[in-house]
Amino acid sequence: MPKVIIIYDTVYGNTRIAAEAMADGVKETGLQVEVRHVKDVKPEDVTAADPIMMGSPTHAGALRSTKYGILRDSRRLEDM
Ligand SMILES: Cc1cc2nc3c(=O)[nH]c(=O)nc-3n(C[C@H](O)[C@H](O)[C@H](O)COP(=O)(O)O)c2cc1C
């Protein structure tokens, strides 16, 4: 069964709340889902998951976190 991963970054907590709400919706479909802060994600976690969902606050018009390099490290950007 596919395992969904929802990766988020947050400063004030709003994106975490949104990520958890999305996870509740995914669970209702019967799929397995894991919610992780981007700093707690390893490349192999991303490789093992399908699909990947991501959330980040916008800071100065861009993703807040440079930690989204996790996608590059897991080589999943090649799939997107
Ligand atoms: C330093 C800073 C820069 C921001 N820049 C933007 C921006 O360029 N565009 C935008 O729509 N919101 C911007 N925001 C608002 C945040 O994206 C918004 O508050 C976000 O929901 C916070 O998410 P969080 O609670 O998960 O940290 C900025 C907030 C901060 C603190």
C-alpha cells in the first residue's frame, strides 16, 4: 500500500496545523500517512513515500526552508 509523507516547515505553527489537517483527510481514504517536520526527514524517508506532500510558510516570496534540499538528496526531484 502506498505510504504518503507530508513534510512541513513552520515558524508559528500554522503550516503544521494545515499538514495535520491534510493527514486527517488522507487517512480517511485508507492510505497510510506520516507527518514530519522537514528537519526530521531523511532522504530515504522521501524515497520510500509516494506521494509526497509539502508545506512551507512563504518568506520574502519563497519557501522558508532551504532544507527542502531533502528532495534533491533523495533524488525524487528527478521524478517530478
Ligand atoms: C519574515 C517573514 C516574511 C514573510 N514573507 C511573506 C511573503 O513574502 N508572502 C506571504 O504571503 N507571506 C509572508 N509571510 C507570512 C507567512 O508566510 C505566514 O505568516 C505563514 O502562514 C506563517 O506560517 P507558519 O505559522 O507555519 O510559520 C512572512 C512572514 C514572515 C515572518
